[in-house]
Amino acid sequence: MTVPFVDLKAQYVSIKDEIDKAIYGVINETAFIGGKYVNDFEKKFAELYGVKHCISCANGTDSLYIIMKMLGVTSGDEVITAANSWISSSETISQTGATPVFADIDPLYYTIDENLLEQKITTRTKAIIPVHLQGQMCEMDTILALAAKYKIAVIEDCAQSHFSAYKGKRAGLLGTAGAFSFYPSKNLGAYGDAGCIITNDDALAEQCKRFARHGALVKHEHTLEGINSRMDGLQAAILSAKLSYIMGWTEKRRLNAKYYDEILGSISQITLPVVRPETHHTYHLYVVRAERRDKLAKFLKSKGIETSVHYPVPLPFLEAYKYLGHQPADFPVASKYSHQILSLPMYAELTEEMIDYVSTTIKEFYS
Ligand SMILES: *Cc1c(COP(=O)(O)O)cnc(C)c1O
């Protein structure tokens, strides 16, 4: 048996007719940029998610950048984010001219450690970007209380947390705005790059939309210089077709995680993911910590099981951030865990037989 890390083809095959029809429709109407399919998706996603505004854009990275720019984040400012994330969470801070300030991660939940935030806040701090990593929500009550106390914005990086929730409120609806990625392997994935911004703030929504469309809401009326960050019609039509299935797929991820929890529970050499209380985890990733991680990954690979590491190098230790001069002791948890974390295959199409095989193979390695 082989178990790929992700299987985008299996999902396509399961809804092939609808996807093919959606693609044909866009091409037949040459609705390539903007227009009906994009407007439709924005409306449908906002409705399903329960938010006033969805502003589509070219990718998840842009969505973070656009929000920060429109909140006035600029050179001389500081923005705090998690030491363990994808580089979009921090490179977009630098793109605005501001300086990324990293905070270590929580040893139990792997998200930004909310208890370390207050000591990172200075008079220059403009925003915090909590990253709901792996589908796990950050400790938002503490983060929002700090943000209110110091009057700073909270921009939620929801690229890995579509439909996750904290105390009944969905990711992206707790802070000032939420940034989403529809990269193909994300929980809701396009067939290319795509992203969106969600917010209930009318003024911010309009600003983000204008900035992402060359500074013009009406053709040729450029009130400012913006950027070109649009979702194309094909991606919008594909995403719209997938919206009817996303809740079911998310539930299946949760069931798969539960099954992993059950059958991996007896292996003392690995530590299973822990869900933060009063939250809804959507398992973009199922991450364990494993003894002899690299050897285990190699063994699994030899048995046809693909795994991955998210992420092998914490952001502060990437070459790109060498100039910040950080030491492992600055981020002890992220440093230690980067050698232990292992992402196991996780997607809706994963079968119980496949999970059984992963479990049996891990047991075989440790025996
Ligand atoms: C995928 C991802 C992004 C960026 O999304 P793109 O659509 O690839 O630009 C941002 N943050 C996190 C945490 C991600 O996983």
C-alpha cells in the first residue's frame, strides 16, 4: 500500500463532473478576470463563513500584505508573529517596511505563546499576527485583551484554519481581519494560487478591495496606487464548486484525526496533537512529535508512506532573518520541536485502511 502526503487527484475524481463544468463555463464565457464567477464566490464564501465581506485576491500572502498596508503598517513599525509558521506570516511584515518580531510557540498547542506577547510589545508595535497553525486556534481571548490594552490590530493568519473556531467564533472573525489562502493543498484549495480577506469592517473591506485592484474601485478612477492582486475566474468557479463539499471534507479530516488519536495512542515514542479546549480544530495538518524523527520518516518513506515537516527551520533561523541575530535560546520550544515534529498524511480522502497502515508501520519502526 502507498499513502501519499496529500492526494489532490482523489478529490478531483470525486467531483470531476462539477469541476469540469465549472471550468468549461468560465472559458466559454471568457470570464477570466473579475466578473460573475469571482463575485459569486466572494458572496457564497462570505455567506457560508458568516462574515460581511470577502475580498478575493491572488494568494494568501497578498491577503496578509494588503490588510497590513490598509491598516497603515509601515516602516519603523513592528508586527509580532509566531516563530513557527510559513514565511508569508513574516515576509509580508517586511514588505510593508515594518520589522517582524517573533514569539516562541506554546509547548502543548504549537501556536504562538500568548504568554510571551506582552513582553514583545513596544511603542512601535502596530499589530499581532496570530497564526492558527495546522487548523488549531490560538488563545484569542488573551491576544484580543492585549490588543485592546495596547490599541494594536489583530490580523489572523487563517491559511491553515478554514472553518476552525474559538469559543464558537470562526477563525478570521475574532480579530480586525482574517487572511486566507486557497493554495491547492489547503483545506479549501483552488487549482492554482488564490486567497481572500474577510472582515466585518465596511471601511477596511473597501480599502482592501481598492488597494488590491490598482487603487480603483471603478475602472480608471485610481484614488491611490495599489497592487494587482486578483483571483481569476477559473479559480473562483472551482472554489465555488467545492464550497458544497467543504463542511463534509472538514468533518472527515476531524474523523481521521480521531482515528489517528485512537490507534497511535499506545505508541510511547510519539506525542499526539492536543486540541485547545473550547475550540474546533480542522486538522489542516496532523502533527505528532516523534523520537528519532528523521529515521522514522525515512522508514515510513521506504514503506510507501509520505510525511512532511512543518517546518524544519523556525522562521527566525532562516537565512532571510540572519540579520536579526537570533539564537536557539530565544525560541527554545520552536527550536527543540523543529527536530521532533512530523506531519502525517491528512486529508478527507484518507481511508481507515491507510491510517491503519501508517499506524502499523510506525509501530514496526519502534519495535
Ligand atoms: C499557505 C500559507 C500562507 C500563504 O498562502 P499562499 O496562498 O501560498 O500565498 C500564509 N500563511 C500560512 C500559515 C500558510 O500556511
